[in-house]
Amino acid sequence: TRRNTCDKQSGSPLLGTLKMERVRTILTHTPYPHEHSRHIMTAVIIGCLFFISSDNMHTLIHKLDSNIKWWSMYVCLIGFFYFFSSPFLGRTIQPSYSNFNRWYVAWICFASLYHLPSFQSMGVDMRMNLSLFLTIYFSSVLFITAFHIIFIGLWYIGLVARMAGTRPGIWTIVQNCTVISIACCVFYSHCGNLAVPKSESFDKSSDPSLLAFLKNENGTTWISNFLFMNELKDQICSSWFAPVGSASDYPLLSKWVIYGELVCSGSCAGPSDEISPLYSLWATFVGLYIANFVVERSTGWALTHLSPVSEEEKLRKHMKPDFLDMVPWYSGTSADLFKTAFDLMVSVTLFVGRFDMRMMQAAMKSTTDETRNDDVLYDYFNEREDLWFDFVADTGDGGNSSYTVARLLAQPSIQTVIGGSMHTLPRGNLLVIGGDLAYPNPSSFTYERRFFGPFEYAMQPPRWYKAEHIAVDKPEVPPGVSKMKKYDGPQCFIIPGNHDWFDGLNTFMRYICHKSWLGGWFLPQRKSYFALQLPKGWWIFGLDLALHGDIDVYQFKFFAELCRNKVGENDSVIIVTHEPNWLLDWYWKETTGKNVSHLIQDYLNGRCKLRMAGDLHHFMRHSATPSDKPTFVEHLLVNGCGGAFLHPTHVFKNFERFSGTTYECKAAYPSYEESSGIALGNILKFRKKNWQFDIIGGFIYFILVFSMFPQCNLVHILNEETWSGRLQSFSSTIWSALLFIFEHSYVSSVGSLTLLMASYSFVPSKLTRKKRAIIGGLHVLAHLTAALVLMLLMELGIEICIRNHLLATSGYHPLYDWYRSMESEHFPDPTGLRTRLEQWTLGLYPACIKYLMSAFDVPEVMAVTRINICKNGMMSLSRSVLIMYYTSVFIYFWIFSTPVVSLIFGSYLYICINWFHIHFDEAFSSLRIANYKSFTRLHIKKDGDLEIFTLAVDKVPKDWKLDPKWEAEERGPHQLSHHRRYPSKWRSASSPDPVRSVRVVD
């Protein structure tokens, strides 16, 4: 059986060493419906490795020692292969933008490399392989697409099985056509298109055996035989792959085939009647594809091979959480970011001052007595002897970081070292979340995937609970619980943050106020703000600041009445807001939250012992210093490390005063030194972390120098005899180009001025206008200078190639013209098959191949058009030619500019964050750091004292696996997850596990 066979294969030491499953992953993505192309690709790779030395290895070894251009070509080829293949090694092939970016660079590099004369001196003419590949590739795509259209038509009229209605993936067709084209090109490179007559095809005197060839009869080494493998190659080509057959053997197909070149000694009797072996190979591969597709769609059976991994093991291997990555804030293509900007604009315009969801909530309250408002006041905690509760904020960013924190919150207890001894901190009976539940905008997708998903993995909701359920009358207590006072499970209360308000609080109300479970945490909350009466005279006020940064009058009225009538004189209140206005007001030099300050100072009047907030994605705690003046808030705590990207701490190290009280920083995580060092990543990792920024960055650079193409007067730079003279001439040319932009150009000057205004606006408004103008101006000047330098270097490169006759030696379609001449010579077509194809396709077939090949003549097009512009002027060319010229320039200039624009912008962020302490949000959102996560666990003791522990994880795991303890633990049909010993489904696949590495930082 298949299972037994797999087990036997898995037990083989050789197969275990080869790791065939790994090979399958490298060659193609899963699922893949046509696995025969894997075998073809394997054969192609083996064929390349077998024949690669036969033509060129001997020449390469002899010429590498003496010819520097051989070394340069060799290095270029190695770097090109590594860069081109790196997206596919060790991971699946998926049509994403990152892979497209590498394919794009590979195409441009290939288009440049095939012009190098080093290949011709090596005896390798890349034009033939390239043009042949493109021709076969386009023909394969056209033929296979036509087959699929016919096959779907047959399915539509009912002549084939219903399974045929499944449409093939475009990426699958592209992959198969690529494999077929590569196989044909490899065959032609080593065997040509020779049609060997039948009488000469099998020579008994020759021994094509590989063992006979490798037999060491003359005492020579195996390496020497390896360098002279031409004999073996000729024998294989002439005996194994020929003859294919003559057209007379297939009368019906005689007019639908390409013929091979006739090989004969002396004069040939007439034209070749033998079918081209290359055409036969192509037809065989296409036939295999069609046969496999028809059989698979008709019977469900496909040409595949047994996997050495059992189905159960494969299932376990692929059981991993589908976490989303950190939000790419500098992505120029993210629809979520455009939606976020649009939602923010609408929210600021519509909801600020016009319509406020908090007013709607106040109008829908069930009672007019503020002190008995069960929709907002929850007092069933106050009868407990003590209480553990947790605080976390800014949760919904990357799945790995959010799940790490949620998993720690879900653990029945956490053991950690405090003061040199081991302590056990039990799970909080209450979880307070301080807003910003999902980034970058509130939607069903972001809430479910970035917020609810990680928490449900950490502690599952009850089995009877359905995600689509809407809670009509909250709280909907679990079965067997008569009232909330008797419920012993963890509960959760949440205030919204600014990101939750981008849609006017619509998503928050649907998912928080009208749902009953956040994973295994019960959600009794009905409104966006709340008051919790805790044991021993402690209270929590959860305030909703919306986008105003302050509470509204109805919210103020509720909490003011509560302070007067319910909060005792000796009670203690914890204020929870989303924004830490004590730090942000100090940073931005402004005053916000006047209603909150009024509530704290005039109504609580010293009873506010602690303020907690998120929004800033770090941890900092400040305590009031002893003073004779009244202290309205004793402790200020910020902890926004619930899952979002990290924020710096060193920017806020000089904060020390708020509301007339002096504060001292007691703890910061990460430390000031670590925070400053992390900022260095903007120089080293900005482009790696934000490769989507290339799209807009390269386009901006091209606009800056658009009017400067082409540079026709570069002779003075090249004619300088010394490098110092060339550098001086180069610098003077840059200065002249800079003046030309603002004095004569249109596109570049408008682009430069637009960028200057955008850069000025980008500088934080906390600085004076003069400083903003200086910083913004220097920033733009750096980009403009870099763009001009790249432009001039690119123009010098083209000028040097033209002078050395490497470019501008042909017309606009040199590759196609050359291929047509070679095609008529080496691929005889006496029946006129090509002419008939041109007529039937109305000339589209040759036109498509022509322009497909022109894509690899971009350097030639650029050089030829440049010469025409410099000789006759811009007005002498048609608009289509100019569009073609600027497109070809943009193609190459974009590649040169993208690394530079990222380097300069990253350096700008690093300088601003560490020297001027500005751009703290922009400089750290670019790094998308998932590490340094924490939450705060608080304990109201039996004597009424409040203990505060901030637990942190320095490194967040990137890979997870199914927790065997969670899987093995028995679970009853009505058992709630908080009763489980191991409530979390996934555990870290690498060490250290966060449950073991968590530590107390304060």
C-alpha cells in the first residue's frame, strides 16, 4: 500500500539524507496540479550539470588566469544566479511582489549581461539561447492556452467530465511553459537542431556507455576525462536523441512540423526531410502536459510520485498558526493604509464635533441615575478578598507578538524570579485592554485576524459559542452560572484607541460591545467606557478619549456623579486612558485632556493613585517625588507593548513634570541605551524591512531628474586624464544640472518643489518654522543630489558603452532581427508553417515575439534613442519613441535609485530620532520590531495594598508548533478553557519559550 511504501522509503538512510520533501518544496509550490514538470525540471538541472563543462569548462580554466574580464563575467554570473534564485531556495514559489521585484532585477541584469563581449570571447552566444527561449515560451503559452480554451468548451457542451470545469491556474501554466522552454534550450545548446539520417544514427563502433567513457584505461585521471566530455556529449546527442523520424513517416503532420538541419559528409542530395529533434522534444513535453491534464480532470489521477513522509506527519508539519506579519507602514501598495488614511480623514471631518458615538451611547442608557447605570458600572468584583488583574494595550499588529502576549496572559500562572527568589503570579481574574485593538484600521478582517485570532489561540472560547453570534442582552452568562458574582473565569474590559475610532467606533461596537467572548475571556461590557468597583476600595475608570484626546460631557457627567456619590473619601482610583497625555503633552508642547484633568483634580482630588495608558509602544513608569504641593496622581504608567511595533524610550527621558508635580522615572523598557541603539537599524535595515517603499522612492527619484535625460555633453569628463580632474568635472556637471532644474526644467522643478513642501510638512510641528525649513531643505537636497549623481553615472555608463561599440550598434530590435536570420538558416521550413501562422494570427504572432524580445533590448533602445536626441534634438522624435526612451531609462534608473533613496531616508530617520528626538513614530514604525513585548499584572492584596509587576519578553518567537500537552489534555464538552492546565494551542518551536523566558522588569 501507499502507506507502507512511504514508511519503507522514510526508513531509508539515503532518502532520509536527501530529504526529498525539501527538494519538492524547493522545486515548486504546494499544491501543484501537474507534478510531471517537477520531473522535467529535475532532468533539466541534471542535464545542465552534466553538460555544463563539455563546451566551456576547458576554455574557462585556461582563460580565467590571464583575462580580467573573464573574472568579472564569472563573478557577475555567480552573483546573478544567487540573486535570481534566492527567492526560491528553501521556500515556496508564490507570485508576490517581493518575488516580482527579484524577477524584475533578474530581467534587467540579463538584458545587460547578454550584451557583454566576454560571452562571445568565451564561445557562448547568449542571443541564441535567449531568443530561442522566448520563442518557445510564447509558443508554449499560446498553444497550451488554446488547448485549455478548447477543453473548457468541450466541458461546456458536455463532451468531457465535469471535473474539467476547474480552471487551471495562470501561474501553473507559466511554470510549465518555463520548464518546457528551459529544457528545449538546454537540448539545443548541446545537441543543436541536427537531423541525422537513419543510416548514420547508430554507429556500432561508438560506445555511448557512460561507464565505458569513465573507464580509466590510459592511466589518466577522472578530472582530465571530465574536461573532455565532448565525445560523450556527441554520442548521446547522435544516438539517444536522434533520429526522430522523417516527415514522410507522418504524412498528416508533414505540413505542421519544423525540420532539422541535414548532416552529411560531402554534398547533400537535397533538403532535409527529417523532423527537428528540438521540435519533437517540445511536442513531447506539451503532449505530456496535455495528457496529464486530461487524465487528471477526467479521473482525478495525476502523474505524481510517492512522498516519503506519511500523511499524518505531513499534516502535523503543516499545522501552524496563520498569523499575519507586522503592518508595513511604508508600503506604497497597501490598500489597508490607503483605507486608514481615508477613514481618518472622514473621522476627523465627520465625527469630531459633529457626530460622536459616545453621545449615542449616553442617549441609549437604561437609567437616568448615573450611580445605578449597569451599562457602565460593574460592582460585582468588590466582595472578593483580593484580586489579580492584568493591563495590556496596543495588541493587534503582528500575529507572533500578539499571540506571545496573549499566551502569557492565558497561563494559569507564571513563575518568575523577583528579588532573587521564585514567585508565582496567578492569571488575572480581570483583563483591561487599553485600546488600538487592530492595525492599521478597524475592520472585520483586522479585528478577526490581528486581535481575536491570537487571543482565541491563546485560550479558546466555549465550544457552544459561535463567532457570528450577536449578544442582544449582555451579560450572557455561561450555562450553570446564575449571576456574574458567581462566575470564576477571567473577564475582559476594553477601551477604544485612536485606531479603533477611525471608522467612528463601528467595528469596536460590533465586536466588543455586542460579543460575549474574546477567546476564553468573558466580555460583559456594553459601552466604550466603564467603571469597575474592585475590592478594598479600589476603582478602575476606563475612559474613552475618542479622537479628541479628551472625554465628552456625558462621560464626564457620569464619572463626576460617581466620584461624588459612590467613591469613598479613602478609596483609590486607577484611571485608564488610551493616550498618555503626560508624555505626549510634554513632547508636543501642548495641553490636552482638559476634562480628564478637571475630573482628576477637582472631583477625585488626590484619590487617583495610578494612571495607566498605552498608545506608546514601550513601558515607562514615573512616580511623584515628595513635595509640599498637592499631588493629584502618584504614579504614571505607560505600557503599550501588547503586540504592536516598538517605540523608543530615550526620546522621553527628559520628562519630569506634569500638572505641577515633579516625577522621577523608575523603570523604562527597553532601556535608554538599548532604545538609542535600536534606532541604528534605520540605516542598516530600512530597505530590508520596507522593500515596498521602493515603488514610490524610485518613482520620486526619476521625477527629480526626468528633465535631465539625456546628458549629451559628457566628453569633457571622459577626456580628463587624471581622476582628480574627472572628479572635478563630475562635480561641476552636478552643480550645473542642479541649477538647470530650477532655471529651465518643468517636470523636475515641479517635482523638487513638491518634495520640498512635503518634506517641510513631514518635519514635526513641535520645531520652529526655521528649523523645519532647514531640516526639510537638507533632506530634499540630499535626495536631489543623490538622484543627480545616479543620473550622471548612468549616462556616463551608456556613453562609455557607445564609445566601445557595446551599444547602439543595431536598430531598435536587434535581437529579433538576428534571430530571424538564424531561424531561417538553422530551422528549415520548406512547407511555410511560419507564414501560415502569421496569416492566421493576422500578424500578431510574430509581432508579439518581436516585442517580447525587445524587452531584452532595453539598453540598445536607450542608447540608439539617446544618440538620435543628441544629434537631432528632442522634437525630431515621435511621441511613441520618446515614451519608449523614457520607459527604458526608468527601468534601469529605478533599480539604481531604490537602494540609495532607502539609505538616505533611513539615515534621515536615524539622525532625527537620536540627535533631535523627533520622528519617534516614523523612525520606529519603519523597523517593525516585534520583540520587547510586555504587560502589567496588578494585585490588590487582602490588606488593600496594590502590587504592580510588569512582565516582559525580550524576544518573540517567529515559529510555532502544536503544543502536545494541549492536544493530550482531555476536555469535556462543557468545560471552559480557563479550567485547563494548558489553555494555549501553540508553543514556540524554538527556545527559549516565552513562558520560561518571561521576566519582571519593574
